[in-house]
Amino acid sequence: MASVVKQFVEPICVHIFSSPACSQESIEGLTYLMERLFQETVLLREKSAEELIIAVRERTLGRKKQLVVFPGSMTLKEWGFLGGHKDELLKLFKEDKLLMMGVCAGAFFLSKESVFNKREREHTQYIPAFQGRVVGSLREGLVPFGVEGYPITTEAVSCFGLTAKVAVLAGGYFEKLGEGDEVLASIEDKPVVIACSKKEAHYRALLITTHFELGLEALQRQMQVFPQDISKVQTMQSDLQESHTMRLQMMRLFLEKLGLK
């Protein structure tokens, strides 16, 4: 595969929610991905729910598409951050004025919103690093992909006939899907990327439980939080270095499902 992934040429405004509750590594990684996947983009990183909704509202009258991205987070308790602004954001989504993407904790947050499907999805997730239990539709207790004792790992993700090693941070998978959901990528046949809320020819939301955006530097910073066996670290570093272009290509395929060109 060519080392350069084809960019989207359609103008777009990408909002990456950058609350202190979100993972800085995930924010930086998503910024990197968007800068390389879009040729003509306005990239904004709002630090509060109020700042996000104001920026989105100001651009709903324009012709440029908008994509709101919710990064990973070290704690799910902070995903109430949208407060009273959540309803307005979801209203704009219902009116087809927004596209959305959630990564890891961001995906779990979005998947629980009834705006996406009448039937709630169920997830399986094991998060040893979190304090307290995960509530809602997230159920603690099953170790995904046989990685007990290692909240960070790299796993082979299959997508459209392609395979790439991707970072998984105490990750999970979708155990039950909503009506109309389409599985885009899996780990050992367990869905980890889905497209939902289909409208006519395309979907309007992506839910991603793994970290396509995390590369070597982000992984090294995460090691300060999650100590790892040195041989495992070396393996993960090699995996992510080799999969760099393929991960970009997969992200492009996911975004194509949103009708982007």
C-alpha cells in the first residue's frame, strides 16, 4: 500500500472536544489524523461544552459539513460534561446538521444516547485502571481478547479485508448492536467499530472502541500510567510503527461511511 493515504477534498469543519476530562494523547492523535485525512479543513479544539455548542451553532448556516469528535477519556464519570448543552447538540444531529464520532469512552457516551437507535447497544468492557465500577450499559468483569493484567495492548483489527495492529486501552467491544448498525471493523469477530444512524445513502455517526489515533509517542506517555513488561512494550511499539499507514487508511474508510468525499 502506498505510504500516502488519499485525502478528502470536501471542505469540512472538525470539532475535537478537548475538555480536561479527555485524554490528551487521544486529542493529539485525533488532531494528527484529521490533519492528514482532510485536504481542506477548519480544525477546532473546544475546551468546554459551551464553547463547543457556540462553535457548532455559528457554523450550521454554512454549507461546510461539520464533524464533532469525542476523544477517549480516563474516566467515564466525566462524560456528563455536556450538561444542558447535550440536548441542543443532539437536536442538531437529528436535523442532519452534524456528523459525530466517538472514540473509546467517547464511543460509549454516544452509543447510549437514544438519538442513535431505539434499541440500546450493549458493551463488554474491562477497565482495571478505573476507580469504582462502570455503570450504565457498560458491564465490568470480562477481560477482552485475553489480555488480563495488561490494560494496554495492540490487537489485530480486521476491516474491509485489511488487517492492522491497533492500540487497545482496557478496551471493549459491542456485544449487542442497535437496529441498522453496520460493523466496520472487528477483533476476533468482536465488533469494535460501527456506523450508525443511517440516513438515505450514508451514516451519520461512527463509534470506535479502539485507538486508531494512538502512535508510538502516545503509547510511551501512557506507559507512565500503565506500567508494562518491557518486552511487551517493544512489541507494541513495533506493531504501531508498522501499522501507521494502514491505520490511516482504515480511518479513511470509516469516514467514507459518513458520506465524506
